[in-house]
Amino acid sequence: MDSSSLQAIILGIVQGLTEFLPVSSSAHLLIFPWILGWEPIGLSFDVILHAGTLLAVLIYFRSDLVQLGADLWQGVRGKPSPKPDLLTPLFVGTLPALVVGLFFRDYIELHLRDPRVVVATLALVGGLLYWADRTGGGQRAWKTLSWQHGLIIGLAQASALVPGVSRSGITIVVALLLGFNRVDSARFSFLLAVPIIAAATAVRVIEASLASSGQGLPLVPLLLGVVFSFISGFLCIKYFLRFLQVRSLQPFAVYRFCLSAFLCWWLLV
């Protein structure tokens, strides 16, 4: 196995796990190449990694997504579903990240993809996660979400464009503070990821196509990346939701503190 294939497998697993755990996939995908001295495989590889996790969440939540599609169709036909409306909070919650990504993505990539930023955001959101897990959380189920809840969680999701924040981490934090229980906070966070990951993947596909200038893509690493990203992402969703039924989020907060401290030490030595 060549080095590119091994790198693809490792980063695929890392992406699949950290996309849904509240530890920041962007931080880990930056940290691994920094520390190991890897040359980046390329923009297309980043696309494939996110496509793998998108596929994982689509398959895991397929019944929920089919129901949402049916509710949308009923609404188009003028026959609103009698079930709780999740389409509105999902739609409203998606808008802030789309707006921030559209107007500030270049600035973020040029100025905030920095190890010092990651050190700070890992620790800051770790503290928020620990505090929210101790003081937040309640009995609210995810199907009681209003559009106001969706907007507030969506504003938090927009901040996750900064490396180290963690999209799942910050959205779960805010959902807990709004009174939702751990499992349903995570479920809504994962569903809210679908349009954002899909939009980001579509943009990256277009950019990668324009930037490739007809050059061949590393097919084997790309396929390995998507396969391992999908597998690890699917298993992560499944077992993380089970974990939250009986355990708290505090171990992930502690992990963020430790990773921040390690990265700070690594930058200083």
C-alpha cells in the first residue's frame, strides 16, 4: 500500500469519527497533516471525505428524511401534515451557515486556518460543552422544535466554519441550553448537517473540477477515503447516539482540553 492510500484511510476514518463527535473534524484534519508532515492529497480528496460522511447520515436517517420529504410534498399539495413540523426549523437553521459561508469563507480559510486559532477554539468550546452538559439539557424532544429554536441552533452552526469549533459540538451545546435532551440534541444536529454538508460538497466539487485543468485524480486514495469516511461516520452516529442514552458529554470536553494543551505544547517546542 502506497503512502497516499494509507493517508486516505487514516484521514477517512478521522473525518468519519470527528464529523459527528463534538471534537471538530476540521481541527483534526488540520492537525494530522501538520504533526505527521503529510503533503495534502488535494482539494478533491477533501470533497470525497465529506461526501462519505454525507452518505452516512443520509443512510442512517433515511426514514426521517423520507418522512420530511413526504411532509414537504403534502405541504406543496396544500395538505399540511398533522405531525410536528421539522422542515421549518431545519430550513431556518440552515440559512445562517449558508450566508456566513457565502460571504466569509475566503476570509476564514485565509486567516483562521491557523494552529493558534484551533488551540483557542478547542478549549473554548470544550468549556462550553462541559458547562452545557452540567447545567443544560431537559426533557424536550427534538420534534418539539420551533423555528426560533432552529434559528438559534443554526446561528451556532454558522460559527463552526471556524476551525476547531465543531459543528456538532456547538449545535449540541446550544440545543442542551434550550432544554433538549442529549440524544435529541444530537439527532437534530446530525439532520441539520445534511444540507450544509451537501452544499459544501457541491461547492467543492465545482471548485475541484475547475482547478483540476484536466489532470487525473488519485482514484484509489479517493475511493479509500470515501469508503472509510462512510463506514466510520455511520458507526459513529449509531454508537454515539447509544452512548448519549446513558452517558454524559463530559469526556469529550476533557478530550478537547487535552488536545488543545497538546497542540499548544507542540507549537511551543
